[in-house]
Amino acid sequence: MPELITVEQAERLDTTELHELYARYISKSQVSLIGTFGFGRDLVDSAEGCWIRLQDGRRVLDFTGGIGVLNHGHNHPRILKARQRFQEHKRLEVHKNFLSPYAAALAHNLAALLPGDLNIGYFPSSGSEAVEGAVKMAYKYHEGRRGTVLHADTSFHGKLLGAGSLTGSPELHFHYPKIPGTDSFAFGDIESLRLALSRHETAATGSDVYAVIVEPYSASSLRASPEYFLREARRLCDERDIVLIFDEVYTGWGKTGSLFYFMRYPGLVPDILTTSKSFGGGKSSISGYVAREPVFRKAYDNLSDATLHSTTYFGFGEEAATALEAVAITVEDDYPARATAIGEQLERGLRAIAAKHPKLVDRVEGVGALHGVFLSAGSTALDAVLKRLPSSFARDPQVRSKIVTAAVVGALYRDHDILSFYGSNREIALIVSPSLVTGEEEVERFLSALDDVLGKGLTALVAGLVREKVMS
Ligand SMILES: Cc1ncc(COP(=O)(O)O)c(C=O)c1O
């Protein structure tokens, strides 16, 4: 029998052993990448709320919000209890021969919370799968008679082949084959959308476009689609019988101050909404796409088409039970109001910091508990660093802002035990995206740490990063 590592042994691996296993069996580059920015040497013991406890006893304030996953914080007690209950009763996980009471209840609850006739829910495992499920439904709605899907030039819809075909981000810099018939419009620009639609007019069906996919708020670029754009896109799609998809995989469940970003605009309803991340309460790998009833009925509501889209794990058991609890907490604890309060505190604090460090901070953008600080990258202090980096990094056109932002992320961690990250699309920003269980005191702690870090000046910050790199 081969010698296998047990769960208990895995939990006892030290940093060197972990790096060796990663380098050998997962990716050497992932180990060096995480090391480049000063992370990867610490091991985590546990995590609760917005705090992470390291094995060396340090407590780290997690200000990443788990990149959208952790609205409820780490290991929310109600989420843990729902999962323990499911396990203690030995509930059924995956089975195709029974219907799932959890999926049924979850779909009901989504329909109750969402506006209009967004009533039909599907529950795959990741955001990309939800996006692809939505696009497939739109294609089927037109029975394959239309061949074009439009997306924004600045967007993030995931990294699977289909979702990646609709993503406009330098992060996906290697070009894989695309799904057929994609075209783009400038983010939030209604004239550009009109133009894109006019490129695909046909004599036979009026339009060859079967779907338009939009992020009402783009978390990767921290930009809002203007209300006028969203409402006019709705009207243009209605006129042409095009399925309008809103991708709120990141921004759902209160993060921006409304349950979903688009819900701040009364009467605005997409044909399909995608969600994931905090839908799973920080524990469950579940996503969803919710369709308006007429779209679903025309696309799939008959015996032969009923199973055209599914995956093996499809929100049947524990994942769906967890999502039920996650949604209940979001509503009962009024997460949109929490995000609004956090947002107001962040907005005030970050604007004050920007005013105090005008040479370092270009601008601050954001909404609710999702903000970004765009740092200046013009300094000559960076030239020395660039020379020391591997050539693959130095070739990256965004390398300067990545270094500055990584230096701030590194100093926040090293000097203040605060975890943050940088987000990348066409621009790089320090992402300030706390969980919605983060208190006023913790937000204040972050703000004063950021003020302190920026107060050191760019040269010192970047020198710190170089020291770390040289030592690692
Ligand atoms: C708006 C949006 N759509 C889709 C995705 C893809 O989700 P996943 O990474 O779960 O495939 C993401 C992931 O960050 C996202 O932010």
C-alpha cells in the first residue's frame, strides 16, 4: 500500500514540508509567487469572524473579506451549527433519485427575496459555472437561432473556458479558444452597447444577440455601471428579446449596501441573476443562477430539456443547507445595513488618508464594504526594485502599481498584523473589503494602520519589500 498522508499529519506539516509538497505536487511557481510578496511562511491554526490565528500565536485581522466569500466572517457559529446538524442526522448528500428539500427551500427563498418573477433557481458549485449556466439558458431560450453574446470590455466572469471568453481583464492574459460569437462593449457606456447591438442586427430575427451579460458593480475594477446604463440596457434587451444577465457573483448578499447591487434601483429586473461567494456562508462551495419564469419555461421547462444543464454536485445536500442558513443570517442580521455602516466609516477614513498622503494615493473608489485605494506608481524609487525582479515580472505592464500596492499589503501584514490584497483588472488597487461582521473598532484599526504605513513613504515601503524578497 502506498504511504498516504493523513488529515492529522497534514495539519502538522511545517512550512518547509508544506512548500516542498506544494512545489512538487501542485506548483513551484505558486510557492515563489506567494513568497515574492512576503507571504507563505506563516501557517494558520484557525479563523473566526474577521480574525485569523497563526500557529505562532499571532492574531491577524483579515480585511480581505475572503474576496467576496466571507460576508459572514470565518466560521460563523450559525453556519457551523447548520452543517453539524446536517452531519449529525446523516442527511443525504448527492442522489439523482430523490428531490432535495434543501434545494427546494433555497429556490423558494431566493424567489421571495428577489424582485419581479426571478423565481427559478439552479445551484451549481462555482461562480463560473453559474455564469455558464446562465449563458447556456439564454442560448437555449432562442433555440440556437441566435449566435452572439455581448459582454463589457472590463469585466470578470470567471476562468473556465466559457466564462473566460466573456471576461475582459488582463489577468486572463493567455488566450484560450473562446466560445463562438462573443463581442464586447465599453463598460457602463450605453452608446457602445447600442453600437455593439447594431453590429449584430439581422434580417431574419432582428438581432443575432441572445444575451448581454453585465456586472452592475464591477468588483475587479471598482466601477459602477451607471443607473442610466442599466435601465437603458434593460430597455434595449426588451426591445430585441435579448436575455439580460446580471453577474453579482461577488457583490451579492449585502456587500455593497443593498441585497444585490441592482436592487437599489426599483423596478430594474434582469432576466437571469448569478450569485456565489458569500451565498455559501464562507463554508460551502455553492453558486446560483436565478431566472425569470418565462425565460426558464421557454428554455428548459419540458421533459426532454429538463436535464440539459447540471453537474454532479448541484446544490443537493450540505452545500444547499448551508446556503439556506447563510441567506437567513444575511436577512435577519441586515447585512446590507451593516455594509452601509462599514462603507460610511471607510469612505470618511479613506478620504482623509488620501488627503493626508496626496503623493501616494491617486484616488479612492468603492461602495459599501468594498473599497479600493489606487496608489501612485510614478516614483523613481521603483526603478531599483524593477532591476531585481525576475524578467517575467518586469515585463508586466502593471508591474509598477503591483509593486507599490504589494509593498503596502506587505507592510500592513508585517507591521500591523492586517491581511489585505490587491485586486487587478485594468488597474491595480489595494482592496479594502472587510467581512460584514467587522466592528467599528476593527475598521478604525485598519485605517490607522494604513495611515501609518503610507506615512513611511514610498521609498521605505519599497525598500522593505526588496529586503523581504532578497531574504526569502
Ligand atoms: C463577478 C464575478 N463573476 C464570476 C466569478 C467567477 O467565480 P468563480 O471564481 O467561483 O468561478 C467571479 C469571481 O471572482 C466574479 O467576481
